[in-house]
Amino acid sequence: MIKKFDKKDEESGSGSNPFRHLEKSAVLQEARIFNETPINPRRCLHILTKILYLLNQGEHFGTTEATEAFFAMTRLFQSNDQTLRRMCYLTIKEMATISEDVIIVTSSLTKDMTGKEDVYRGPAIRALCRITDGTMLQAIERYMKQAIVDKVSSVSSSALVSSLHMMKISYDVVKRWVNEAQEAASSDNIMVQYHALGVLYHLKKSDRLAVSKMLNKFTKSGLKSQFAYCMLIRIASRLLKENEEGHESPVFDFIESCLRNKHEMVIYEAASAIIHLPNCTARELAPAVSVLQLFCSSPKPALRYAAVRTLNK
């Protein structure tokens, strides 16, 4: 039977957080259960949850104790329980920077990344890229290229987002994946297209001409993702500000055309971009202001708030 808490308990926090009295030493002691056979997925899940809670509360784990817990946790890959496996991925990501020799799970993660279980592949890619350094990246490069163009959208998105993070470690290696990112940018999946556009922009942002060509290509071919449209508007706006072109340009025309998009977020992004452009004339501002005024009477609070905030500037 589930215990009911009154409003006073809820506001005070008593009873609402079962982990509030956790002690690190007790949790690490409990983690020894990871070495038991057979593996008890339910109990192990509960202990991993406690470890993640302590880490996210800022609890300090020494290198030795973190490494011992990490090594014990690697045994849980022997279990076929899906929830436990995905919790292991989360724990790997959180403990990657505080444990030593985390690369021991590389083979297990690579196996999951290239396996047949789609539910494992995306999270395994994200965890693997978290523990990968510049020297290891080339070893998994082939798998990453395949994952970027994978037909399963969650796998493709995971690989693309991980690519963005890996640029900080080895930009030159990730730059070789531009063809795969280009292919992913034509995906029908809105998130894959959005993430692919992000990767392409970050690979080309230091080359103004390359960014202009990319912008021109996507404005002509069109996009399926409203999120990608919002990013493209921001890229276009940045180009206008950097180049100091007159507003009588195809780039400005693209932003203005987005005021007629079917998605509200794209319309707002376009209006906001125009409002923030320097040296706009009253005629150029008028369509954006009209759209924001319409949003002020929207039944959606978020739209009303955004419109008022933007008009106030």
C-alpha cells in the first residue's frame, strides 16, 4: 500500500525524497553486491540510482573508491536486463572523470554499439564517446561514421550529438565525418536533421564562405525539421551581422520568409532575429512586429511571454 503524504509533508520535503539521508560509505558497501552471482537486477538498479544521486548532489568520491565501484559495476554487463544496462551507461558517463582505467568497458560498449539491440546502441555510443580520448577516437571512427547514417533515428542522433562533443577532443578526426553528416542532414527525422545541421555548422563556422554555401543550399532545398529551421535562422542572422550586408539580400529574404512558416517556433525565431538586427528600417521591422503582436493574444502562455519580452526590447 502506498503511503499518502499531506501537503505540509510535501512542502517541507519530508517523505518526498527517499535518498535524503544517504551516506556514501554505506552505499559503497552496498555496491559489493555487484560481485554476487547470480546478478540481482532490481537491487543493483537501486544501488546505481543511489550512486548517481550522490554524484549529482555533489558528493565527493575519491579516486580509489570511485574506481573500485566502477570496476564492480562493469560486471553488470553480464546481465541482459535492459533497464540495468541503460543505468550502467549513465553511471559510466557520470564516473568517467573520477575513476581510473575507465577504458576497460570500451569493448563492452563497442559490442553494444554495433549490436542488434537498438535500445542499447544509442546510449552505448554516448557512453563510449564520454570515455574516449583523442588516441582512441580513430579506433572507433569507422563505427561512428556508420552510426551517423544509421536508419534508426535514435542511433544517428546519438552519434551526431557525440560528434559535437568529440570536436573538443579531436576536431581533425571529426572533420572527416562531414560527408556522413551531410547525408544525415537530408533525413526525414526532424531531430536527426537538426543535429546534423549543428555538426555541419560547427565544422564550417570558421570558414564564412563555407557557411554561406551551406545556408544557400538549405534555404533552396528546404528543411523538414522546425528545429533545424530555427538553427538556420540563427546562422543567417549571425552572417548578416558579421558581413554587414544590406538587408536587401537573399539571407534577409530567407529570414523574412520564415515569418510565414507553419511552425510557431520558427515564426517567433524569425521575428526575434529581425528585431535584433542592427539598422533595420521601420518597413523591415513591420512584419516581425505584426507577428509578435498577434502572439500577444495567443492562448499559449509561452508565446505571449516570448512576444511581450521581445517587443519590450
